[in-house]
Amino acid sequence: MMARHEHVRQSTARRHSKRLIRMSIAAVLVIVGNLLLSAQLAQMKPGAETQRLNFLQGAWLTEESQTIAGNRHHVRSTSTYEWLPGDLWLRGTTSMTGLPGIETLHAWAQFTYDPRSHEYVMVHTDNQSALVFESRGRWTDKNTLVLEGSHPWEGRTVHRRTVFALVSDDEFTREYLTSADGATYSRRSLTRYVRRVQAASELM
């Protein structure tokens, strides 16, 4: 009788021990899961790299010299850039006049920083195209951001390069270049951005 009682006691103790082990494992998994989630959420918060895009934020007046079909055109536009909720994506809208055959060109662009590749990303399109273009790149110095991408066009590949150069808190330039081989680039346009709060006469 005593032996049977001892056997029951030992079995109960083993079940209790296993239950404690399972509970401990579950608690560890919860802690690890929370740590991983916290790390993912931390990565989703805007860091110093993302905030370097602040130079774009605001309302701008621009003037642009653009080459189309071998001809130079003087183009003017207004642009506005603002952070989307969450401050991870900066969205820009542009209305452009002066292009041949187009009364007004409307363009959209979004910028962010990709912590996985350590690259800045620009995605853009306009109302005259069904294509969405993506460019990626880095700051080459404290005042120059270079983004590059490529896309197919009429059976060939067009390589793109966009160079943002900071002049001051109220001015920057954007140079757009293309290449057929990805090695030799030709300038397609050079745009000067001046904050709209400044006198429009500065663009004259």
C-alpha cells in the first residue's frame, strides 16, 4: 500500500515538473517573441538616416532646363513635400508647365530609407505614364544624395541617375541624367528648387 502511494506521489511530482518546464518554455518563447517584435518596431521608427530627407520637406518653386528630343525647354513648376503618417515616407507632388504638347504635367514621388540595404529609395511616376520608377542610392557627402535605377524602353535598358545637391536650407538642385550603358551619363535636366516663402523673383 505504501509502495503504491509512493508511486502515485512520484508520478504526480513528475507531471508537476513537466508542467513547470512547459510553462517555463512558454514564458521564454513569449519573452523572445516580444523582444523580436520590439526590434521590428524599433526598425520601423524613423531614425537619423530617414530624417536626412527633411531637406525636401516644404513648398518649392522651381525652374528647370530640360532636353527633349534634342531641344532645350525652360520649365517651371511648384512642388510640395510632406511626411506621411508615421514619418517613414516623404511624399512629393509636382505640377509642371512648359513641356511641349502637355498643358500641365503632374508628378508624384515618395522617398524613404531602407535599413536592410542601407539605401535611400525614391519611387516616382506622373500622369503621362503608366510606369512606376524606383531609384536607390546613398549620400556621397554631407550635401549630395545620388540615386540610381534603370528601366526597359523600346527594347533597350535606360539607366537613370538623380543627384540632389544641397545649397542651403532654402535651396537645392536636382540633376537628372541617363545612360545607355550604365557608364557614360548625359544630363537631361537641371532643376533649381527655392522655398516658396522666398520671393518668386529669385527664380527669374
